[in-house]
Amino acid sequence: MIKITYKVLAILCILLTSLMLPGVCKDTSTSNSNIDIQIVKIEELSELIKPPNGGFTILNLWATWCLPCVKELPHFVEFYKKHGTRTVKICLISVEGKESEEQTLKPFLEKHPIPFRVYLIEKGTPEEIESVLKTKISGALPITIIYASNGEIIKKFEGPITLEELEKATNLSPTK
């Protein structure tokens, strides 16, 4: 588990804010169908965490430079392949900032394909993120939060998560 202090997170948020175009939330999908990245505003996170009817939302804060984050990504892909057609929404949210999109995130996703959209937060302070996500964030990465269909948090993980932990937390057994 990698520790990031609130000060470092705040600096990242300030950098994000200064590098973003104000008031813009756009889909930045490339022509490569394996890469689907969308920039989101902090207030749009509340819409992202709304689970499908009767389902779950799995939200993960991560970064390409975070080894535990990278290690757990295949578990999200496998979970999606097994349960993605059910009422499950997976939101991987990179905390690296928009400046990393072209030189870091897109090349990373070319090497490590993700079959669903990846998000970048446009701007926001750690406190604003905590408020929208309805939980305290220690600054450690990765963080996975699982929301029930009523929007309440079922489980929060700080540190890498496995496929088995995802299935146990959502009560979804492996499909055969």
C-alpha cells in the first residue's frame, strides 16, 4: 500500500485545476477501441457512483505509477468479464491528472487493455472527493469502494483487492 499525504493529494488537485480547461467535461476516447478515457468534474462523481437498478458500483482510485494498483487491475477486468453484463458498474478513476493522459495513461492502457471506461478527475480537493464518495480517504492507493443499489457503501478497501474479495463483497459468485 502506498501512502499519499493530504498535502500531496492537494498539490495534485491544484495541478489538475491549473491544467484543466474550466467547465469542460468531455469524452476523450481515441480511435483505438481499447482505450476509453473520460474527464469528469468532481460533482459528476456522484452520478458515477449511482449503481444500476438493483446492482453495485465498484469505484477504484488508482495510478499507473502505483504498483499495487497495477497489480489489482486484472482482477477488475476479470470481474467485469464475469459479471459486467449483470447490474454492476466499475469506475476506475486515475488520480494522476489530465497532464498524464497522453504521455502516461493512454500508453499504459495500450499495454494493459481495460474493457471499460477509465476516468480522470478534472479537479477537486481531497475533502470534496471525500464528500462526494461519502467516505474518508487516507491518501493510500489503491482505494476501492463498493456501493449498493441504494447508494450506501457496502465495503471499502485500502490496498489491493482480489477477484475473490470483489465477488465476496458483492455476493456475486463466479460464473461457470
